[in-house]
Amino acid sequence: MIIKQDISGCFILLILSVVLSLGMNALSPNGIALTGQWDPDQGVVMAGANKARTVDIMQINNPLKVKQLVESGTMIVIDVRWSEMYDQGHIPGALNFPVDDFEEQEKELLSNITPEDEILVYCASVTCHDSHTFATRLVDMGFAHVAVYAGGFFEWEEMGFEIESRELPHE
């Protein structure tokens, strides 16, 4: 009889845990998508996308197209990875504005770009959503020509494209 009560108690705890986990995931702005496309070539799936307002941001999935845009100099390229990662290597000519420092660096950012500029934002890889977060903030601020490079720096590097790095002083 005691074993039967223990099993039913465990089952109730399991059900309660699943319900609470799904509820927290649904309420979190960074929740994990439970349905949707998971093809890495299509970019990042965000769970909140179906309940949030839609922001029209062009996503570029073709690294050759990105290379062409970078080499043409027609777009301002923004790397939203941590500064340490940027220093180790980045797309040539990219400005570094880590997404986590957006508020602190907003004034400096706005001194480098205008709402009329064509802007390309990237982060580490196709699984990183920081570029989408940053691009959405730019659109919210009135920037009309914002694109995200879905493959990010890892894809750029895998393609063997040119990389710049910042020389750090030796200590």
C-alpha cells in the first residue's frame, strides 16, 4: 500500500513539473520553441515570435551574398558578439556593439549609424539569436534597412573568407 502511494505521489509531482515547465517556457521572452522549423539553413526559431508583434527584418542565409555586400561597402556591418570574441576575429570593417551593452553604448552606436543607413547585423552562428534581438531594437528605433546574416561569424570563417582581428597589447 505504501509503494502504491509513493508511485502516485511521484506521478503527481511529474505532471506538476511538466505543467510548470511548459508554463514558464511559454511566459519567458527567451523560451524554447516547441514547434516550428528547425532547419539551420533557415535561421533561428524564437518561441515568442508567434505572440509578439512582427518585425520585418531581412535575413540573409547566403554567405556569398553577404561577402558581396561586405566587399561592396554599401552596408554598415555590426558584430554583436562579446568584445573578446570580436577582438579574436571579425568580418572586415565590422563595428562591435555587443547586444548585452546596447543601452550603455546606444549614444556611441547612434554616432556611427543613421536611420537611412543599410545595416547588416551578425553574431556567432545560425543558433545565436543576439543578431535578431539587436536588429529588432534598431527597427524599433526607426532604422528601416536592417538585415541579419543568419550564418554569423562561424559560417564566415568556415567559408575561408577574410577575417580581421584586433591586436591586443602584450602584458
